[in-house]
Amino acid sequence: MLEYLKMDLWSPYLVGVGIGVLNLFAFLLSDKPIGCSTAYSRTSGMIERVFRGSKVDEKAYYRKFEPVVDWEVMLVAGIVLGSFLSSAISGEFRPELVPALWADQFGPDPVTRIAAAFVGGVLLGLGARWAGGCTSGHGISGTLQLAASSWLAVICFFLGGVATAMILFGAGV
Amino acid sequence: MLDSLRSNERVQPIVGLFIGIGFGFLLQKGGVTRYDVIVGQLLLEDFTVFKVMASAVITGMIGVHLLRSLGMVRLHPKPGSWGSSALGGLVFGAGFGLLGYCPGTIAGAVGQGSVDALVGGVGGILFGAGIFAEIYPKLEETVLKRGEFGDATFPEILGANCWMVVIPAVLILLALLFWIEEMGL
């Protein structure tokens, strides 16, 4: 058992089956599909409330998704913790400023990488709420329910993602 | 018993936390909390992300429809439209390619020590989600409702028994996985 927990990597199929089973637990125990992106909306609203006060709660979107710590915010906090546990046990936990693949293409400057990550994050956060879900909410939980909206969204996530990565890395040109 | 657990507002956040811990642990062990692996997928060079997602979808699809046949779970399909699902999906995709993480895997990246995820990415996502809340009333009137098709599932659209869709979908995903392995990707 401990041997397994200490491994750097597991088979992607084993990991996938495990995530599928976790989805079933979410449906069974919480009557919810697993999703991550509304947690960022709620957190963003909570941060804005610090600066602008309760006026934030009047925004139409926050009346729909109240800026409070809910199930999904706890789920995202759990992901941070779970990944920390996994990487700490395997010895893979290490502070990394610039991923290797990025450094190969754009150099090792952390400011460039962090600026790009910020801009990418803005588009990701905007797009996730625009599409009503992310790679987990639509990509896994929605597609497994055979929801039409989720299949369309996940195809567009990857079309946009593949195109952007190909342009950035000059692949296939 | 399940109903009282589901409506217990004190216990539910803890259930969410534990499911999250399991999710984060698995994502990290799968290698999909790494920028290099996610961008490798988007460059169509490393199919780890697809393998993880497809096997999760196969497992969950069979399981959820079985549990539903037994009356133990309800489905919660999201509503969609071309203006929201497709257009929003492409905006998400552009961010996905540039950031190299998604909202779930970035939380895992933070947990394993990726500073670019924590400092750049998470800040960006929060800012982007804030922008959406700001422009939501405008978008709602204009693009979000373009080409609405509701929260329909494929079995509903086809008017078929769910297994008539689940079985072919599972077979297609399995065939894709076999093909990817055959190609050595």
C-alpha cells in the first residue's frame, strides 16, 4: 500500500477510473456533479466584498451564485490539499517558478511566465463562467451525464486550447 | 439515509472537502497537475490528459446511469446555448492554452508547489471570474441566450433509452483509447 502511495505517477487509466468513482460519490452523497469553476466566482465575489462592501451582493450574477464558502469552494481547497499530500509523499513537491516546457520556448524569466499565466487565467476564468463550467464540470461530470451543452463546451475547450498551444509553440506551421 | 445526508448543511462542506482531497490526490498522481503534461496534450504529443478524462467519463457514465436506473441518483445536466457553450468554450480554450492549467488542475498545481499557478494563474482566474460577474447582465441580453438548447441530454434528444447512447459512447471512447495506445501516444 505504502509503496503505491510513494510512487511518482500512477497509470492514467487507474487515475481516470478513480476520478469516475469520485464523481459517483459526489452524486450519491451530495446530489451534485463535481465542478470547480463556480468556486472561483464565489471567491472573487468574496474578495470584491472586502473592497466594495455588501454592494457586491446586488450584482445579478452573485444573486445566482452567492459569494460564500460552499461545497465547491471546499472541493477546490481539498484539491490543493490532496495534491500536496500526493506530492509530499512521493517527494515530488517542489517550488517551481517556470515549467520546463515554457522555459524551452520562451526562456527562464519568471516575470514573463507569470504575466502570461495571469492573462491566460483571466481568459480561463471568464470563459469558464461564460460557458457555465470547466474541464471538470463540463468536461467530465457533464459529458458522463451525456449533456449536449457539455459535449459542445468540451469540444470548444480543446479546439481553443489546441489552437492556442499550436500558435504559441509554432507546432505544425 | 442519503436524503438526510444530502440536506445536512453542516456535513456537506466536509463531504466536498474530502472528495476534493481524493480528486487532488488522483490528479497529482496522474501527472495532470503539471503544465508540461497539459500543454503536451494540447500540442497532441502526450495523451495523458485524454486517457485520464476518457477513463473517468467511461466509469462515471456507466456508474451514474446504473445508479439512476436503481433510483439512487438524479442527473444534473447544465443548460447550454451556442452563445454560451461554444463561444465561452473557445474563450476558455484560449486561456487554457496560454495558462496551461484548468480551474481544477491549477488547484492541484498550487498544492505541488507550482508558483506560476499560484501567483499568476489563480489571480487571473479570480479576476476573469470577476469580469464575468460585472458584464453578465450585458452578456445575458446579447450572446448567452443565442441558440439556446436547454439542459437536454443526448438520450432525451434522440428519444432513446439511455443505454442505447451509453453503450455506443463507451465503445467509441474505448476504441479511441486503444487506437492511441496502438499509435504509441
